[in-house]
Amino acid sequence: MNAITEHNALTEPGAAGFLHRFEGLRARLPGRDLPWLQSLREAGAASFREQGFPTRRVEAWKYTDLGPLKEAGFGEALTPVDSAIPLPRAAAPRRVVFIDGRFSPELSDPDAPVRSLARHLDEVEGLLGSVARHEGVPLAALNTALFEDGALIDLAPGEDGGVVELLSVVRADRPVALHPRHLVRLAPGAKLVLIERAWGHGESRYLHSPVLEFQVAADAHVTHARLQQEGPAGIHLSTVFATVAEKGTYDSFLLHAGARLARAEAYVTLAGAFSAAHLNGAQLVGDGQHADCTTFLDHAAPDCPSRQTVKTVLAGRSRGVFQGKIHVHQIAQRTDGYQMNQALLLSEQAEIDSKPQLEIYADDVKCSHGATVGALDETQLFYLRSRGIPEAEARSMLIEAFLLDAVETVENEVARAALSEAVSGWWQRMAA
Amino acid sequence: MLKIEGLRAEIEGKEILKGIDLEVPTGEIHAIMGPNGSGKSTLSYVLSGREGYEITGGSATFNGQDLLAMEPEERAATGLFLAFQYPVELPGVGNANFLRTALNAQRRAKGESELDAMQFLKLARERMRALSMPEDMLKRGVNVGFSGGEKKRNEVLQMALLKPSLAILDETDSGLDIDALKIVADGVNAMRGPDFSSLVITHYQRLLDYIVPDRVHVLMQGRIVQSGGPELAKQLEASGYASVEAA
Amino acid sequence: MPAVTETIDTVAAVTSGTYKYGFETEIEMEFAPKGLNEDIVRFISAKKNEPDWLLAWRLKAFAMWKTMEEPHWPAVSYPQIDYQDAYYYAAPVKKQGPRSLDEVDPELLRTYEKLGIPLKEQAILAGVEGAGESPAEGRMPIAVDAVFDSVSVATSYKERLGKEGIIFCSISEAVQEHPELVRQYLGSVVPQGDNFFAALNSAVFTDGSFVYIPKGVRCPMELSTYFRINAKSTGQFERTLIIADEGATVSYLEGCTAPMRDENQLHAAVVELVALDDASIKYSTVQNWYPGDENGVGGIYNFVTKRGACRGKRSKISWTQVETGSSITWKYPSCILQGDDSVGEFYSVAITNNRQQADTGTKMIHIGRNTRSTIVSKGISAGKGQNTYRGLVKILPKASGARNFTQCDSLLIGDQCGAHTVPYIENRCISAKVEHEATTSRIAEDQLFYCRQRGLSEEDAVGLIVNGFCREVLKELPMEFAVEAQKLLQISLEGSVG
């Protein structure tokens, strides 16, 4: 275990508290003997100091208020004394487990191509931080300053990493703040299906703010299925950075199913010709929850297709946010971009805010987006009921059909099954 | 008269036309037949001035004027008309507006007075009746939502209105049923006369039962390999292009 | 109608693609001193012999403006504007107050004639006969209010409209003659502190048009205002207020031009529309301010706040705009759909060529039940132009049964320009239905070739295809304007191909 002494007191709230913590921890964080990492952490801290937590006056944060984060104080994670906390059933044959942000070798499958980042920092100079950026992304800057551990996945040319579950468990028995950093590098022709799962155990508020960096080389293919199943008082703020080289693919699906406040940001750059990205997702937002899916897709090379379908279902007093920006650079001729976001409102107290956005500087492009917002179709509901299906079940069927339509886009069976399982029955649990 | 001498053209560095020699005297209809990939469509696009083809040699003149030096619209104004194999859709552009704009542009180029809306409509309706076209085709967007047959009829209608002196029909028969084929053929035959000539490009002999050509040329691998009277088409139908290739 | 035919002829005569309305009228002008302070606000108010309440209203706006910041969120860029380096009042030297057309300075009448806007009523009537391709039934004449720099110089057909109880005059005149109406509605849709430019306008607005259509009256002719910026270093800050009382119907047209100058001039107008129960207002704009030259030198900054309130049940406000001019356009004609079953519409064509920038769109705020809105936006970018659609559809919890449909298409011509789409959808009502569609495309090579094969020049072909692209919007314009708008589109695109 990492030799971080217990630090039980809550720090002061807001950005100052996090900066204060950096000052206290900097000499003890992993990689303290690596000058390049020290300066990277310093740069992260300086950038966060300058930016602070975003306010709603920042255009990208118009619909998501970090008030609950700024007002509360968060403490350190404790070194786990016993690891006997119940884990969810594995979603894939091979699983690696992080408890409170730290790698847990005894719970992890040794055959999985995943290692602890903290123990291999000497290998990642020039890789760590090469895809992520700090400017305009204060949470990434904060993560660089404070990360302790995370997964390191580094696949050789042509290597097939198979299907791997990366489970991050948060013991939510006290208000902790976690900033894990995960690095994924695929050499040319490599393949990986990564099921990244955030799982909260306990009722306390906490902050789980991972940053993931993906470097996808030519002809490499990564499927990134994300299951956000944080605890009911958890705050989940994750940031994914991915860059994709020629003919590579970054194929992702985000499922927001937990947390009180969740925002997942993805910054994906199609950097090589004929590379592709799928940024699909579904948000299940129940009473008292706020979920936000925000993506920035940069078409920086010609002949790249991108696809995005995001579906949001809202129940109770809840709010869902979708923001998707597609930026097509002048060089990115023959871009084929498609974006669709659909929302289903199930309650009078729910709100959906949707902002699809196209920014186009190349002329030979085919880009379109669509958005629909509405309630369940009464005619469909009636049709089902007229065939003898009770109303609650009919509703549930229609809601699941709406959501599973998005999940169907995930090609890998294991990943699709994990996502489908989380989706099915959501409404019945909600309505119960 | 259309006169093509030693015409060579390539697309993206690949030579498609490898020295075409062809004369179509005014008043005659010539057919060009050939297998797929022989350069038939390229010939029609090169003559009408589509971009993307590089002329690497030879010449093409129409009534003594150098076609290859002209912009597509200038070629149109000299009387050259291309009936497209795949007529293009123009969403939002009304067919009537399109036809009138084209007609008036060509009339202007010839120094003739332009037609006002009433004159145009009268003319268009007359021609449409002759082609058994429903009048609502004038109101629809150009070729938008038209069936294959309707698109081809629309091409013939344009030809009837613009009255070209040289019509190039690029596989106008592809995808047409026999009734539509007859309408197209009737349209061309109605134009027939001492001042009209036509180059009918086709893969099959079928169309030539309705538009009987004065001469038939066989285009293979970018060259005219054989020429003859209408009987050549029948011969090809019976023995196939392979027989020509062997000869 | 000659107003239009003449304009078209003028426009059609263009061969080089230069701006046709770039001439300057030599006329004796009266200016307020340069710069902006409380004294200038007082000067303008005094010049117009305004009542105390209006001066107080202006001063309050000015106080607000001083505390506000220029907005920087639109996707446009321009050098810092020096608000002290402009004239806020410029008017042709003439005696005050309303007058008959015969008294208008002939130089001004010539100016408007040259612009294709005859102010003489008989000239307009003469156009009814022999109107070429027009349908057999007689055309409606158009009543025109002509605003020259800071003041309204003439309004035609006032008497005839007066017989129906319709008030159509300059807003300065309305302040004198109908203060109760002005006081009731001014600032009721766009409050003084609404935004930076609206606050500026509220402090220094000099003139504009005022329309009141009484209960149950269907306005018998198109009403129109023609805005002309002539003087150097002046801003134009007009204020238009249109009120359609219960069951009233009106269609209003707005046109604008300015001379070619190598300085940037500011046009910061405010337009407020109020529709009561069962009333309907159709507001059409063909905006052709000087766009600057191909290097982006000069041109009008068109920073305008336009908003309509559908206060009454079943009321309807429809905005149609064709934006071809200005170096920078920043405007979002909006509808507040307050009355149950009210309807808002926004149809827009915005074209940017050379170095023009446009950030335009709409806001549809659904408050009442069963309110419906439609947005159709067509953006065309050419040259180095940047074109942004920015729109908000907001559905409040009580707007049950609300519907919105948005169609937002961009066309790019060339690879140096940009097309951007930024829709905001905020829905808090379960029974509302919102649909948004957006596409981006360019003119396909085969479409161009097809047209050229039929004898059209490349520019004509582009014009034809662009007009086809804009059809859904152009068909919303009154017919005379639609023809003019088509020609304008073509001219705006000159030099963009080949």
C-alpha cells in the first residue's frame, strides 16, 4: 500500500482546500523523485489555481453547477485495513480492482494487461499528460496535481488485450476525494475492450474525479464501455482524453446510472486520416440526480467518420444535460459526422438541457445533428395496453426499448451485456 | 458537324480515351456502343466539359468551334446537349424555374429575347403534353423524388425546350421500361432533321430499334474499333462484343 | 411595383459585385457633438421636445449602460469600439415636426428614389398597373417610413391608414401625438437593461417607426420602414414599436442600406412587437447594410435586439429575415410565447461572404399552454465569412403541449469559411415536444456541372442552387421582397466561386 499517512481531518471547502492539500501532499505523492513528474504536477496545480472550479458563467458549465462540490470539504482516503468490502458481480472474465483509487493486486486478475500506474511511473515519462490538457479543463489540472494511482495499460503492436473490467470501488463511508489517473496506450494494430466501472459503496458524499488518457495508434481499436454506478451521494466528475491515429478507432459508450451529481467529459481528437470515433451514451437520471454528458470531438484529419447517439431518461425531480460539440478543422475534408440526442421526460419536475453544436471550417463535409425531447408516446403505450400489458410494464418496455436502442450500438457482447444489465429494470427500480 | 480527332483523355492519371476519331455530320444520328468501362461516359463528359478529366491530346470541334476550349455553359449555348445517365437532383430548385432559367440563358447567349413566365409556361405545357408528362412535374424540385423514368423524361423535356443541334444521350435507356424508352425515342426522333445531329451512347441494341442510327461505332478500351451501318448493332447483339475484340 | 422593380434593375445592373448603395447624399446636416454622456442624452431628448418621463427613462438606461459590459460570447471578432468617437445625433437640417411629402427636401426624395424606395404615393400607385408577371389581382401599395440617419424624414399613406384608425408614424411623432401608447409599451418587451446594446439604444435612440393597429383591423397594405445611414461617424439607434391590438393583423417590412466607407459604423436598433389576443404580426427584414470591402475594411456593425411578445391568446408573431449585408451581424429576433395557443416563427437566411461575420438566430420562450414555434435557419458561408446560428428553445413547466420544430442548415462555399450551429434546448415540461435538425453541406460538383451543361454560368448556377437552398425561408417573404432577396443573395455571393 502506498505510504500515505492518514489525514483524517476535512480540508477547507472549495478550490482552496484542494490546493492546500496539494501543498501538504506534494512531497509524499508517488513519483516525488521524478523531476519531470514534479514539474507536471506543479503545472497542474498552477493551472488549477488560476482556473479554480468552473462556475455556471463558463459557457461549458452553463447547465451544471458544482456548488455541492465547492461548498463541502473533502478528506483523504484512508489506507484500507481490510479489503472485505462487497464487490459487484464481475462484468468481464478478467477484472482489476482499485479500492479508493489504489490498485488492489489481491482482488485483481494477474492475467489482465493492467498494472498500477503508481508503481510504473518511471515508464510513462512523455506519455502521461501527453493527451490530456489543463487549459479549460480545471478538473484535469487538479487530477494531474493530486493523482496517486490508476491503471496503466500499454499494449504492444498487434497485441489483443481482450476484454478487461476496470473496477473502481469507493468506500463511501466518509467524505473522501479521489483523483485516479488511468493511462491507456495502444500500439499500432492493438485491440482492447475496456469496461470501466465506477462503483460506490456507502451513503456518504464523496468526490470521484478520474482522468483517462487514451493514445490510440494507427489501426488500433479500443472499445471503452463506462458504467458510472456511484453511490447515492457521490459526485462523479470524469474526464476522458483520447487521440486516434490513422485508421484507428475510439469506440465509447457512457452509462450514467448513479451519483447525485455526475458529469463525464470526453475530449476526442481524430488526428489521423480514416480514424473513427463513436461517442454514444445513455443517462438514467432519477429523483434528486443530475447527470451531464459533455463531449468535444475534434476532426483534425480528413476522411474521418464520427457517430454519436446519446439518450437521456429523466424521472422525479432531476436534470439531464447533453452537450456535444463537433469541431471540423479546415484540413478535415470529407468528414462524415452524425450526432443525435434524444431525451425522454417521465416527470413534471424533470428538466433536460441539450446543446448539440457544430463548428465547421471545411467545405466538403457531411455533418448533421438532431435532437428530440418529449414524453412517452401515448399511442404506443395504448397499443401495448390494448394487447393486455399493464400500464407500468408497458411504460417500462417502452423506456427500455428507448435506452437499449442506444446500447445496441456497442458491438462487443460482453460490454453490451454489462451495459444492458445496468439499464434493464432501471425504471422498475425507480418506480418501486 | 461534330468532329473528333485523336482525342485522348485521362482521369486521375489513368488514360481512358486513347485516341478517338469520329465525325458526326449535321443531320445524322450516330450510335456509340461498347462494353462497360470502354470510355462511353467519359467521352460524353469530355465533350460537354465536366471537370476532372484531363485532355492529353487531340481535338473536338463542333461546327468548326473548338469545344474543348469552352466552358460547359458555352458549349450548351452552341447547341450541345447532354442527356445524363444519372440526372442530378436539385433540392428546392423548382423544375419550372430551372427550365426557364436555362432556356433564357441560352436565348440570351444566342441574342434572342427572353421568354416571360407566361410565354414559358405555354411552351413548357405544350412540350409536356407531347411527352405525356404530368403538369405537376413543373412544380416539383428538379429531379427530386422523381422515379427513374420521370428523370429521363425530364431530360427529354429539357431537350425539347432547349432545342439543341447536337444531343448526346448517355445511356439514356438504362433502367427504362419499354414505354419510357419509346417516349425518349419519340422525343429524339421528333428532333430529327437536317439541322439536328445526335450521338446515342448505349450498351444495348434495344434503344436503336426505336432510334435508328445512320452509323454505328464500337468503342472499346478507349478507341473506336469498328464502324458500320445500323446492321452492325444487330450483329453485336447476336455475337457480343467479344467477336469484335477477336477481330 | 416600382420600388422593387427599380431596385432589382439597379441590382441586376451590377457586374463587378460591388455594393450598389454605396453612394453618399450631399445634404446639410446637423450634428450633436461627438461622444456620449448625460448631456448628449439630454440634448437628444430636448431636440425632440420629449416629455420628462421619457428623459428620465433615457437617463436610467444610460446609467445602466455605464455599468454593463459589451457581450463577448458571440462568435464574432472586431476591434474595441470607441463609443466616445461617434456622433449620436445627425439629422438633415429642416424644420421640426411632421410635414407633408411635398415639403421634404428634394435631395432626400432623390436619395430614396435612387435606393428604389419612392416616397411619392402616386408613384407607388402607378406601379399597380402593368406589373409584368404579377398575378392579375391588383397589388397592394406599400406605406413607407423613411429614416435618414437619426430621424424619420417622411411617412407615406398616413391619411389613408388613419381612416382605419391605424397609426403609422415616426416614434418621435408618436411620443408627441400618442404618449399614452408609447409610455405603456415602450420597453415592455425589451427593458432598458436587457443587454448592453439595448441599454445604449434606450439612452440615445433618435427615431424609428411606430405602428398601432386597432382592435379587429386588418392593415390594408404592407407597412415598411427604410433605414439609411448616410453621415460619417454616426451610429444609428432606431427604435421601432409595433402593437397589434386584439384581432388585428399587420405585415411590416424593413430595409436598410448605407454608403461605402472605410470606417465601421454602429447600428444598434431595438424592435419591440406586442400582439394581443388573436393578433398577428409578420415582420420581414431584408438587411443590406454595407458589408465592408473584400478585405474586411469598413462596413456596418449590426448589433440589434428584436423581440416580440405574444401576450394574447392565439396571437402570432412571425419573423423573416434575409441578412446579406453588414460586416458583423449580431441579432436574435425572438418570441415570448405568453398567451395560450400563441405561435412564434423565425425564418432566416444569413449569408456571409468575404470577411463578413454573422452570429444570428432566435429565442423561443414557451410560457403559455399549447404554444408552438417553428425555426428555419439557412446559413451560407463563402469567402472568408463566418456564419453562426445560435438559438434557444426554452419550455417552461406550465407550457403543456408546447411544440417546437427547428431546422437549421448550413451551406459552405469554399474552404476558407466557417459554419457553426449552436442550438440550446431547455425543456422543463413533460408534455412538450421539441425537435431539432441540422445539416451542413456544400454545393456538389455534379449539381454545378448539371446547371452549366444546361447553359447557366457558374455564378448563376451557384445563385440558383443557393436560392433553392433558401426556398423555405424566401417563400415566407411578401412576394416583392422575395424577388429582391433572391437577387441580393446572388450579388452577395459574387466572387465566391471560381
